[in-house]
Amino acid sequence: MRDVVILGSTGSIGTQALEVISAQPESFRVVGLAAGGGNIELLARQVLDTGARLVAVTRASAVQDLQLALYAEASKRGWSSGEVMLPRIVAGPDAAAQAAGHPCDVVLNGITGSAGLEPTLAALRSGARLALANKESLVIGGTLVTGAAAEGQLVAVDSEHSALAQCLRGGTPTEVDRLILTASGGPFRGRSRAQMAAVTPAEALAHPTWDMGRVITTNSATLVNKGLELLEAYLLYGVELDRIDVVVHPQSIVHSMVQFVDGSTLAQCSPPDMRLPIGLALSWPDRMAGVAAPCDWSTASSWTFEPLDNEAFPAVELARRSGRLGGTAPAVFNAANEECVDAFHAGRISFLDILDIVRSVLDEHCAPGGLAGASVPDVGSRLVSSADMDVPSVLAADSWARARARELTVRNPGVDGQMERTL
Ligand SMILES: NC(=O)C1=CN([C@@H]2O[C@H](COP(=O)(O)OP(=O)(O)OC[C@H]3O[C@@H](n4cnc5c(N)ncnc54)[C@H](OP(=O)(O)O)[C@@H]3O)[C@@H](O)[C@H]2O)C=CC1
Ligand SMILES: CC(=O)[C@@H](O)[C@H](O)COP(=O)(O)O
Ligand SMILES: [Mn+2]
């Protein structure tokens, strides 16, 4: 029996993790849940379903709402107030990190965005296995995260990285030639840059193969998700950035591949269903039976592969550049993107502005001596090298990049994809 804490329990990853766990009650027990506080009713249902004894909510004002929702849900189920065992509730900006440090065997981090960094570090410090969906924390923390992880402690949930971990079991590190990440190509696959100038948030959220949260779905449309995954693969498996490729595979059945020095390539294949990599990360290194449906080899099907159009989708090469720069550059790449995704959904910038602004903010962070024109505070504005980087410098770079990106989204309110360069 493994005790599990689920961070981001109300999201796409969190709810699917709870589904996997409820199908394996003899193997897992949920001891803690954490969420932002945006969906209190669902969180209350999860508390009563799992019997979790610790609940963390980041929005401090949600505590009373959660208590009321717990009683309301219990009464809906016909439970008397004496039957309701209220969990310990912690709230505020550090709540998720507190939950991550709660004694357990596995912490699953399914929080979205750079808010996952401190919980990731807290989980690693606790000694529990970390099943990591929150790729942003690894990308921005870099060696601060990998250095805090003991051998085998960090297990990928991301479908491509789970695939790579499975394929890497097929050879020794010196036998690995290249890693090949597959990308669906998103809803705008095949379009030129000009053909994406007027796309709407609703169109960007229509992912062809996966049902996921808003940020990662938008990142799949821009290919920023694949850029983050390139850095994630580099950090997890220690293969240099120049030996990691991206190939577009619209069916999302081959989840990634490892090419070995003798010319052999191993691929991991399964219909797109996150329950498989979530289940494998929870039970790692063992496989559980019946977690997800396998490929159906009795019907005709075609799997296709095509090169990525880096001109229309510059995000992967921009991420690669941030990875080569190292230090706080990936944190800036990620934070500027998170702000731009919000601005795009709020109608302040166009789809193409997202990458234009991310590039400008990254350029500014890495330019020797910085560039003129910014009115946001200077703290975090300069690149800190990998050797000098610590958690405060990552958080400062994250805050600076957000402020600078916000400033650019306000200065450039056009939604025609032709961002006026102010730098
Ligand atoms: N969805 C997928 O299939 C995949 C997701 N991932 C990664 O997994 C992570 C989660 O993605 P996904 O589940 O799609 O996202 P969702 O938006 O569906 O869910 C995000 C979860 O995080 C919680 N949350 C958000 N901000 C905070 C915060 N500051 N503190 C605590 N909790 C917070 C939300 O709580 P609430 O809404 O209740 O406030 C919610 O439970 C991302 O890093 C993503 O890149 C990776 C591969 C696949
Ligand atoms: C399910 C998963 O792991 C996502 O990261 C997925 O890969 C997104 O699809 P894209 O390949 O379109 O980015
Ligand atoms: Mn992925």
C-alpha cells in the first residue's frame, strides 16, 4: 500500500490520478490533496471520496468555503455531521508545499505553472517519490531540482518523458544516440505564420488528441509545450540538447522514441490516455494491470510523422536557446509565456504576439548590460548563471519576466499578430 499526496487534485492530471487510484484501492491510499481554490465543490467531493486527512488550498479565503462545502456535500450524501471527519486544512501561498512535505510514499505534482516549484522541492526534501507532471518546476529549477533528487526519486508523468523512461530501459546510457520527442502539432499544424494571425482562444483550445488544462493546451498550440518538454528531457535524462529532436506525429500514439547507436529505435505506443503514464509513475518501477486500453492491432490504422516547421512555430528553438544559455533563462522563457497565455485569453494580445513577447523578454534578460525601455523594477532582470543560481534568483527572474511581459502586453494591445517592437 502506497500513501499518496496529490497536488493539483482538481485539474486534468489530478482528477485522472484519482481515477487510477480509486480503481486500485488495495495499492494506494490518498493522504493529502492540494488545489488552488478555484473549484471548492470538487475539492470537497474529493476529500469525502478519498478520506484524505490533509487538504491544502492556495487561496487563503477559501478555507471557510471549503468547510461549508464539506458539510453541504456530506449532507447531500445523507451523512450526519458526526460522521464528517473534517480534514486538517492549510491555506495560503505555502499550502501546497506543506502538503508536498506531508509524510507519504508518493507526491504527484499536477499543479500548473511555476507555482509548482516550491512544492516540487518540498516533495524531494521529504524523501517521497515525486511523480512529476508539473514540468515547469523542473524546467525553471533546472539543476536545483535534479540536484535535490536522489537516484530514482523523480519519475516523469509527462507522456513523452514516461515513454522515454520506458524506452531507456532498453539500453545503457552509452548506447543512447538521440531522444526523439513526438508532438501532435496542435490545432494549427500545417498553417503558416500568416494563417495564425487571427486565431481565437477557442480555436487554440481545440486540441486534436488530448483533453488538458488551459495553459498546457495553449502551449500545445504554440508548441511552447514541446519547448518545455525538450528542456525537461535534457534535465531528466542527461542527453545534450543537440541530441534531442522533435518530430510531429498527429495521432499521438507514439509518445516518444530513443534511437540507439546501432541504428535501432525503440518507441512507446498506446492510445492517448494520461492514465497510463500517471499509473506507471505511481507504481514505478512496476506496471499495474488494466490501467488503460492498449492499441487495437486488429483494425487498419496509419501513423504519420513529419518535420516540425520551425519558422511557423519558433517555440522549440527558442526554448533550446534558453536551455543553452542556462541559469535563469528557462525561468524567464516560462514566466513570460505564462503571462502571455493569460493575456491572449483575456484578449489583450494575439496568438502570434505570445512568442514575439516571450522572445523580447528573453532577449532583454540575456543582453549584456540589459536594454533600455523597461519601467519595471530591475531585480531579476539579469541572467544569473547556472553556477550562481539559487531559488530566490529563479523566483526573482520569474517575477521580473512576468512584470516585463505584462508591460509589453499593455504597450502592445494590437491583436493583429504584428506586435510593434518597442525594444
Ligand atoms: N493535462 C495533461 O494531460 C497533462 C498535463 N501536464 C502538466 O501537468 C500540470 C497540470 O496540468 P493540468 O492538469 O492540465 O492543468 P489544470 O489547469 O487542469 O489543473 C491545474 C491544477 O493545479 C491547481 N493549481 C493551479 N494553481 C495553483 C497554485 N498556485 N497552488 C496550488 N494549486 C494550483 C488547480 O487548482 P484549482 O483549479 O482548483 O484552483 C488545478 O487543480 C501542468 O504542469 C501540465 O503542463 C503534463 C502532461 C499532460
Ligand atoms: C499528454 C501530454 O503529455 C501533453 O504534454 C501532450 O504531449 C500535449 O500534446 P502536444 O504534443 O500537442 O504538445
Ligand atoms: Mn507531454
